[in-house]
Amino acid sequence: MPDNNNILILPQLRDRLLHYRPTPDHVDAAVLIPVTDTARPEIILTRRASHMSSHAGEVAFPGGKRDSTDASIVATALRESREEIGLPEDRVEIIGEMDTFTSRVGLRVQPFVGMVPGDIPLVGNPDEIESIFRVPVDYFLNEKPSYTHKFRFRDQEFTVPSFNYEDYVIWGLTAFMIVDLMKRAYDHEIDFQWPSSIIAPPPSSQSSR
């Protein structure tokens, strides 16, 4: 999508997510996909700390497992975002939700998309986060993913899309969620076969094209 179409990115995102309701599912965890309310919208991501026991050094959205004190699964995403990157709950406008994904360890993860101010200061929790970075939404609409990353899940090997942005490699469940968002919000064509055991495929992506 050309730069002069950035003005259309947020309205279309809001419109497409407004009426989308994912299939009801059991959910163990939640993540927030923060999108900045700026002239050139950006998606906020993190790199997990290298000393973490799981997914160390990997790129991820803020989020985590549901806590017994969370009032809802969206409250989980907001709480984890506050704890991980210092994003106050009252500065997030939830504009939609997406289908759940199954992580490599079998957790069902629900993504929520939230609008945040572009100038909001964010600070990573050093116990969990190495760095916080932002990627323009139009980057994912213009950049073709690579297919060099693979992982095993339930005794099957899957090739997953990945994006290289500056010195970050965005792959795995995070890349799945980004691809799903680009397809649902912008009808973006990404040549990729969806593993049905990870996510129910979007209506327009029953097979690779």
C-alpha cells in the first residue's frame, strides 16, 4: 500500500474489526496488538528478555496467561501490557478481537487489537522485556515475508511466515497474528497455507495462492 494511502489504514482497520466476531473458543491467554493512532500507524512489538525460560529473545506482543483475578480475557491482555511495557489500561481503545491461536505449548491465545496514542511513553519490564519497537503497518502490506522458519507442532512440521525488520525477526505465532490481521483488515494476499490445528483459516485463505 503506497504511503499516500496511510490515511485509510486506521478507518479500514476499525471498520473491518467492528463487525467481526471470532468463533467462541476456550481461551488460556491473551495478547494485545497495539496500533498507534498516528498519521503513519505503527504496530508495537517487544523482544523478550534473553534470560526468560520460554521464548527467550523472541519477538512477541505484550500478553500472557489469564489470571484468576482478571475480570475477562481482554482484561488479561490489558493487565499484561501494563506489567510488561507500562501501557496504562485507560490509554488503550480496544477496537476488535481475532480468532484464537494455539501456541507451541498448546495454549489457546486470544489476540485483541487496541488503538494507543503514538506519543505514549513505554518502558519494558526488565524481568520480561529486552526492548520495545514499532513497525509501520504499511511495512507488512508492502514487504513479502520469507518462509525460512519452521517449527514442529503436534508431530507435524510447519513452515511459518517471517519478517525481517531492522535487527528484529518477527516469526512464529506473532507473525501468524500479523498475517491474519493484514488479511482480515486489508484483504492482503499473502501466499501461505494455514495449518488448521493452529488457527481456523480466514474466509479468503482456505489455501495458498
